[in-house]
Amino acid sequence: MPRCLKLLHRRQNPRKSSLILALIAFLLTLSAIVTLKHAFRNNKTKCFILPDGLNTDLLLTDIMEDNKTPTYSQTIFFHETSCSQDQIIKLNSRQACAIESAAKMNPKWDVFVLFASPVGFLNKTSLPLIDALKSYDNIHFRNVNLWNYAVGTPIADWIRDGQIFYSSYMNSHVSDFLRYLSLYKWGGTYLDLDVIVKVNFDTVPSNYAGAESEDFVAAGIINLDYDGFGHEIAEMCLSDFQLNFNGDDWGNNGPGVITRVLRKVCQTDRPLFMTRDRCRGFKVFPINAFYAIGWKDWRHFFSEKKTKEVLELVNNKSIVVHFWNKHSSKERIRVGSTSAYGQLADEYCPRVYRSSGDFF
């Protein structure tokens, strides 16, 4: 070290050093705020709950006033990340059906529905679907502040950087972000909002996902333990998410994350070979467990001519049925239809199904 730097190093005042460190921290925080403000001006991030000083006591804001927190390893998570313009809590019939089926089939599990937009109830507003869900004691609605929720986790600095808000698929990628974060924080099961749950998860050994194809593990259903190897997988997913994030690729940050992580863990590129023996206790279920009807055949759920064929496929080995909302969102069935979707809804989400009006 040069003599002049040695002298400077010796003469540094500890108090002055602390002030310099504090100034650096302030500038970094200010930079993050400026980035976020710029993102908020140029994107739809105004739909999200803004950071409020990163108060760790407000990880989840209670909408229902039931004072319940998620139970480690035994909570089912759903995330609603679309924008709410009027800040009234809303779910469509299929989303509500997914939530009811999870609660109905898993009465000993907590079901938490996290809303990234600041939403709540209006006393004079009639919301039949929400009322149907509120009739279950194990369903809980919460607002989630993305920044507060990430405090103390390996992805806290990354979300403050704000790059996710420039994503071409922002709402979808925020959902990807939340699923891996919730599983890291609490463990349990993440589910997409376009599913029907057919079994009690107590009968399925923990730490699993499902193959969507011979090449990819899907991210629509993932279960991880809060501790042990399940938590290691969750941490690896958070690391991969921020390291390989691509806002221009829809699937890179959801199924891409869990697929890349498991390829490393299991030492194989083939999801169908990702067994518990090979993957240190983690299992990738075969395609028919969660995705028995592929996305190309999504119309079969709504066709009364295909009912027998579809029910035979999903009733044999399916744990969860996935309805490919990205493709099928505009399709509707009349309540009472003999289509496969109608019959499954009538059995597994009866209160929502009967609260949907004429169409489901």
C-alpha cells in the first residue's frame, strides 16, 4: 500500500467512517427509490402497494381481520397480481373455484390468497363468490407489499432494484416472484388460480412439482417443506430467479426456474427421470398428475362430447386438474352443463359453482 494511503488509513476517524457508510447506504436507498419512481411513472406498477419504509411488521395486511398467519409447511398459497382499479376485492368464478377446491379438500390446511393490489371489501357491495369463499374457516385474504414481504430474504435487494417492473409480462412475472418467495418464507404448496384440487395433500409426501412435458417441469403446482431440503430448493429458486431473470420471456422466470434448479439437483434434463431417489427426496410427478389434458386440448374441458374421455383421464391419476386459463379464459359454460369442467366444479367447488349465476 502506498505511504500516503497508509497514513490516511491510520488517521481515519471511526465516527467519520460510520458517517461515510451511512451516506453510502442512503445513496443506495435513494437510487432504488428513484428507479422505482421512474418505473411507476412508466408502467402499471401503480397497481401495487408501494413500499412504506420496509416495515417488517406489515408483511401481510389482514383484509378479513382474522389475525391468522400462514402455518409453516401446511399452507396453500394463491397469488392474484392483476391490477385492481377500484380497489375492491374481486375474483372470477374459476379463480374462486380453485380456492374453494383447495380449502374443501384440505380442511386442516390454511389457504392464503395474497393480493398484490391494495384491495378490500365494501360493506354494501354484494360479492356472491367472495361470500362463498368466506364461508370456509380456512380461507384467508391478504394484501401483500412486495418489498416488505421480501425483507430478510435473499431476494430483498433485487426487488428493490425495480427491474421486474419493466417486464413485458409484469403481472405474470410478479406472480412468479411471489410463488418462490412464499415457499421460501413459509413452505407449503403454491397453486395457480386456474386449477381444481381433487385430493387431500396430506396423502402426498412433501417436496414435489409436476412435469408439463418431457422437457419441462411446470411451476403451476409446487410443494416445498419450510425446512430441510425443501427450503434449500426454495433458496436455489430465488437465486436462479434473480440471476437469470428475463422480462421478455414469459416462461423463463416461472417454469424455467424450477426446471433449471431441478436439472442441477437431479443431474438429468428429463423431468420424467426426476424421482425421489435421484433428487434427494424431491419428486417430479408424471404429466397426468397435474396436466392430464395438455394445453393444445384445453377445449375438451368445455365440450360435452369430450366429457367421458376427459373424466377418465383426470379421475385415474390426477391430483390437481389444470385448465390453462391463458388459452381458455374467454370460454364459458352454463351452470348445470354436463361438460367435464361443469361436473368437476359441481363436485369440488359446489358453493362457488352455485354462486356463479347462469354461467361459470
